Amino acid sequence: MKYGRTYNFSAGPAMMPEPVLEEIAAEMMNYRQSGMCVMEMSHRSKVFQQIRDEAEADLRKLMGIPDNYKVLFIQGGGTVQFAMVAMNLMKNGLGCYVETGAWSKKAIAEAKKYGEVKIVASSADKNFSYIPDCSNLDIPENADYVYICENETINGTTYFQLPNTKGKVLVSDQSSMFLSRPCDVEKYGLIWGGVQKNVGPAGMAVVIIREDLIRDDLPKFVPTYMSYKTHADNDSLYNTPNCWAIYCCGKVFKYLLAGGGLEAMHQRNVEKAQILYDFLDQSKLFTGAVRKEDRSLMNVPFVTPSKEQDADVVTASKAAGFDNLKGHKSVGGLRASIYNAMPKEGVEALVQFLSKYEKEHS
Ligand SMILES: *Cc1c(COP(=O)(O)O)cnc(C)c1O
């Protein structure tokens, strides 16, 4: 790693591609002869407009987003989307949710403020260590949508097959897997992702929404900012957007396109995750926390036989130059987040370290 940087296994904010950071650094003082940094620019200026437009166009290319979907850049991170989804999509007042862990639980709690929530499947019985069968869900006729958290960042599960929504709109929180693999946008009504996990800086979510789901008959209590229509009608420039995040994400979109797109990224992610899972599967000290078929390629939670040893591994990993391997406080253990920007060498170095630790402690 250059610049004395560390292999950072944080779940988010997380690593960004080094070439992108270098480009941003080079443009910091004077962005392309504009005489200013992007942070200092009017969001109504021509130069920023171009940054925004290119970011959207590149994302559309990257994901193959059809023309009848809007791409929105909205502040408030992921958490605001828990409320926006319910406020905007609960026309009949009923949302169906699949409960798979910490982030779907938060979405459920928030949605309950605005309407009725039906939990149509759950993996709570086994500590959210798997994705429940979603092939024949009991979805009421008047349900407005079916909501999933497609990659549970804390619990380390992911869907390899989307639920059968029986014709209802599918809504997906893709925060911790956004742009990690190809995505068939047409299967969804709405996709959203907080960008600080797998793309850029914190403080923004990308929302991809099918146009017919954008309503102008929202209840009066819905704040102007919280209506998708506000953002769709104004190209995400109704008010001052998170210009910096849009700029940085735009760079990452270009970087991914130049690197072969999402299929190429997916291949690299499969390879990287395999290295870590292969190690865990043969280890006598470390155990993966998730059912094999549902393992996330992005967030890998694992444990030793005791809390004390978990803590000892975290301390030793820090001393060895790795960072943020402690599991989330709600589940404990260890967790390695290996998003797009984590190089394969980082995962190899981690496995080498864990393997050495195991030898020294058995
Ligand atoms: C981090 C995360 C969120 C919340 O994002 P914030 O920007 O911190 O509000 C929501 N969903 C998932 C899957 C996440 O990983």
C-alpha cells in the first residue's frame, strides 16, 4: 500500500479506490481550470452541472438502467431512505418486509410510523445467519411493495435469488453491495444504496426508482424534501445537493467502467471472498457466522470460540497493521468488510495473519 495507507476492513465509511483518491487530490485546488475546488462551486454552475450529469450517465451505463427509471442523489444517507420508502410508496398503507438482520429491522421500525408492516419472512430464529425461503411468500393483495435488505452488512448475508413478490413492487436496500455485481434493474421498483459502503464518501444515497412509482398525491405531512417527486422533477438539484459526494461517486463510476464494469468487478469480488471463506472453512479456530449458501461477498463475520479470544485477535490485527476488524457491537465477534476497493492483496494478507495467529494459539 502506498502513502502508508492501511488495509481498512471497515464496514463503512470504507476504502475507496486509490487511483480515484489520487485524481481527487490532483484536482483539489483547481478543478480543470475552473479556478476552484469542487467543494467551493455553485451547484447551479455549468461546471458542476456537467459533473452531476456525467455521474448519472455513467451510473446508467454501469448498471444498464432503463429509461423509465429515475436516478436520484439524496442527502441523509441510508437512514432517511427507511422513511422515504414508506412515505412515498405506501399508497394502500401496507408494506411487506423480509426480516434478515439489523438493517431490515431498522427499516421495519421506521416504516411502522407511516403504515402497516407485515413481516413475510424472517431469519430471527437462527440469529439472522441465513436468508429465509422467499419463493412462496404470503403477500396480501393490497400490499404496496415487498422490501428486502439485499446484503445485511452486520449479519453478513446476501440474496443470490430475489424473492418471488407475486407481482408486487420489489424495493431493495443495496447499500453494502451497491455496484458489487451486475444488477437487473427491471426486476425492482426501487433500489437504493447509501454510498459510503461500497462507493464514495458518507452522506448520500443513490435512489433508482421506476417512474410510475413517483407520486404527487402524498399525504400532507410528508416534507417537501422527503418526496421522491421533488428530487425527480429537479434532477436532484431542488436544493443544494451533496456536491462533494456526487463528484467522488462520479469518479468511482468512471473507474468501474474503465475496469470492465460490474461483471469484472463481480469476478474479482468472488475471488477475494473465496480466499477468506476457504480459509475459514478449513480453520479449527475461526468459524464463519453465516450459512454457506447465503454468505455475503462484501461483509464476512466470523468468530473464535470465545469473546476474549475475539478481542485478542482484534488487538493483534491492529498491531499487525489491519484496521476495523471488530464485529458490530450488536453481534460481537469479528468482521472483515471486503468491498470493491479492497485489493486482493489485502484479503491475502489478512488470511496470512489469521493463519499465523491460529498456529501460534493452538
Ligand atoms: C449502513 C447501512 C445503512 C444506513 O446508512 P446510513 O447512511 O448510516 O444511514 C442502511 N442499510 C444498510 C444495508 C447499511 O449497510
